Amino acid sequence: MIRERYNITTQTNLEFVPGSEGILLRPVHEMRDFRALAGSASKSWTVDEMLKRLKELREENALGAF
């Protein structure tokens, strides 16, 4: 069913977004504390890979600011 396909549980907070074709429902992703993310990528990424990705994200963010 749709709940299983999109991993929506009774605990999932949903946002209702009106649109031209109807209402879009999407999960609300809570902002997690930055400290909770510390080390989360260290099991799969090397330091060099993390630094490269950080540089990419900074460049994307700088381009979007203008």
C-alpha cells in the first residue's frame, strides 16, 4: 500500500501543500541537532570524501544565494 511504499507510519508528521492539481502530502523532516549527526558518515566515507562533499555543498549553496 502507499504507507508501506513511502514508509509513512502513524508517527509520521505530514505537511499539506496546496497545488494546482490538488493537495500534496509530504513528510515533515524535523531538523535534528547537528551534534546527533556527528560521525554518521564516518563508517562509509573517508575524510577526503567528506571534505570533497562539503566543498560541493558549499559551492551549490553559494550558487543558490545569488
